[in-house]
Amino acid sequence: MEYLPLFVSLKGRACLVVGAGSVALRKLEWLVEASADVSLVAREIPAGTGQFAAQHGVTQTERDFEPGDVVGRYLVVAATNDATVNQAIYAACEANAVLVNTVDDAALSSAIFPSIVNRDPVLVAIGTGGRSPTLARLVRGWMERRLPARLGALADWAGDWRARVKDALPSIDARRAFWESTLESSIAEAVYRGEVDAADRQIAERLEQNERLGELVGFVSLVGAGPGDPELLTLKALRCLEQADVIYYDNLVSDAVLDLARREAKRIYVGKKRAEHTATQDEINAMLVDAAMAGQRVVRLKGGDPSIFSRGGEELEALTAHGIAHEIVPGITAAMGCAAYAGIPLTHRDLAQSVRFVTGHRASDRTNLDWPELAKPDQTLVIYMGLGGLESICEHLIANGMDPATPAALIVRGTLPDMEVVEAPVAELAQAVREHAIKGPTTIIIGKVVGVRAAAAGQAPAAGSESS
């Protein structure tokens, strides 16, 4: 990190702008808005710049820059179009330990102006270390569209209540949990609408309730992390990760998704691989309950969707039994994500009118699944965790009436940059997979829709064809 992001108070501090063109005027406007004591030095001061300076009490001096101009200044902005003058300004500031920003020249700057999203008093500063001001402006645009227009009003309102909340909840953890739940609730929405009186009534009621109950009980979010690509996270899942105190995550959760979590959040791996469980399901349930009872905001992060083949239902029952507040945040399932990235539609008006999801570790057992139903044409069959029993699965399907030529695909590490797809007729899929020495999480899709992928690529399905 070349520059430390830092908000600095310039109120009443002596600052200097050298230059008086349009760029200098923009910097002058920023310094005036920050209540700095600003002086302006330039060989010539245009009428527009001079008028603005006069209206805002800026001291104006029409002459060439002199090194002594920087003495006693807190910040200097070099905004001339003369590289020699800018170099002299930088040298004088360095000699006098004064912060200097040279416009469009990071090499001559000890401080840089970020691109700012202004929701005063909420400010978001975006910088690229001087590498690409255009990129910083683009990021600002993304942030502008995401942040509520009245976010500053919410900050002012929260500031008005801060002392009262602190008196009522002496614990730092309790206050943080209280504020997080409040600022994510309908109370904040009331402030955004300008209904401050309603927001005041609601927070007073909530605060009174917490004073009666004492320490806050935590909250658990069962969150779907999707199949791996972090860009497939929902906005709500992202907010949960940004607010979590502790995250219990599974084997199939990608590092890229975990990297989006709050930096201070504790990360605990509770994943399960074949014959390798770091914790039993009962132990995981107990961890969630204990963390919530300790007042923490808990995220149970699961690959795909938390309600599909993930034991989320068992965790939900445990939380309900202990009276712990919770929510389910759905995620994009492995079936949906892997199929989409492989170019396979799960349904098609002419090819498949239904989709069935099954798990492979149960599919090899005749007593668990209705094989004749699964083998029927005109549907799509998606098999989770089926790599180990793939040969048996394919044999059962064919023995129960599935056409051996039915297109099939095994998707490895779906949605990730190193994704692989092995295609073959269902009768040949197991052999094709053996030839490719597949490792890693897999999803199997069987049905006529798999042929759409090959057709879209302008080729007929081939046994063991592979792409990534």
C-alpha cells in the first residue's frame, strides 16, 4: 500500500494553491468546502477563479511562486502547467515537511486527492495510487449508484442517538450488535424517507427492550455462497459477510468468497470431505448456538444454496429450538451456476420440462431412489456429489430404461477460472471421466439439454469431449 487512506481535518489550517486554471479552481473549491484557510498564488488569476476566491475569503497573490510560500502551510497544491515550477514546489515542500499534491503527477505528490462519493458526513474516498484517475471515477460511479442518497441523514441521526445508546449498553460488543441490527432495519428506511419522528420512536422502543433483556442475543444467517465465483453472491450475502463476527464455512466455499468477509471476522472451517469430517453435524449445531448466545453475529456459509443438500434444515431446527433469531439467505445452487457457466440450459421447451436434483452418495443405493422415474426421457437429471459412484449411477439409469446415448456432462470446479467439462453419452461418461483423472468438486448433468451446449459450439457431442 503506497498511500495510507486518511481523513484529515483542514478546518482553519493554512493551505496553498499554486496556479489558477480550471484544475486549480476545483482544488480550491474542495479546500474551501473543508473550511481550510486558503491562499492562492499565480502569475495571472482569471476572473472566474478570482471571483470565487474573493467570495470565500481566499487570499490572492498575482506573482510567480517563491519557495518561501510553502513555509507554515499544512498542505500545498501544485496546479500549474509548468513542470519546472511544479518540481520547485515539490522540492520546497519536501524541504519544509509540508504535504504536497501535484495535479496529475503522483511522483511529485506526498498526498493525493481521491475520487469522492459525498453523502456528507459520510464520505467514500477512492484512489488508485495515482495510476488511473479515470478508473477511480468509474468506481465512484459504481458506489454512487449503490449508496442511498440520504445516507448522510442516517449518519446524522445515528450521531444524535449515540450517547443515549452508549449509556444504555455499556458493552462495546452489545452496542455494535445493536447498531448493526438497527441500521439494517426498517428504522433506517424511515430515516431515508424523512420520517425521523417514526425512527426515533422505533429505536427508543428497541433500546428499552434491550435494556430489559440485558446482553443482546446474537443472530445467525445461513448463507449460500454459490458455486464458487464470488460475483455470484447476492447483495444480501455480501452484507452478511461484511457484518459477521464469526463465519463457519464449508469445504466448497472458495477463498475468493471468504476474502469478502469483514477483516476482523473469525473464520472457522467446519467442512466435510469423504471420510474426513472436521466436526460432526451436532457439533456444528452447538457451535452456532453457543456463538449466538454469546451475542455474536454468526454466518454459516455454505457452498451453493443453504437449503439444498447442505443440512441447513438441521441447523435451522437447532437454532429454533434454542430461540435464536436467524435467517436464510439463498444462494445460486451448484446446479444452476455450473450449468450456466457450461452453457447448458436446465430446461428447454423441446427437450426437458422438469429438473430433478439428487445426491450421488445416495444414488448408488437402490433403496433410496426411484430409478425408473430418474431414467425417464424429457427431463434433466442433476447429480450432486456423484463422482465416487458415477459408474454405478450410469449403470442403474441405463438398466432402468435410459437411452445409453443420452448426452451427459460432468462439470469440475464449476464457475471457477479452472473449470473443466467432460461430455459423453451416459453409457461412456464414467470411462471418459477416468481418462481425465478428475479431482475436485463435481456436478453431473444428464439429459438432452446437454446437447444444446455442443450445438451452440457448432459441433456434435463427442465421447469424452472436454473444454474449460
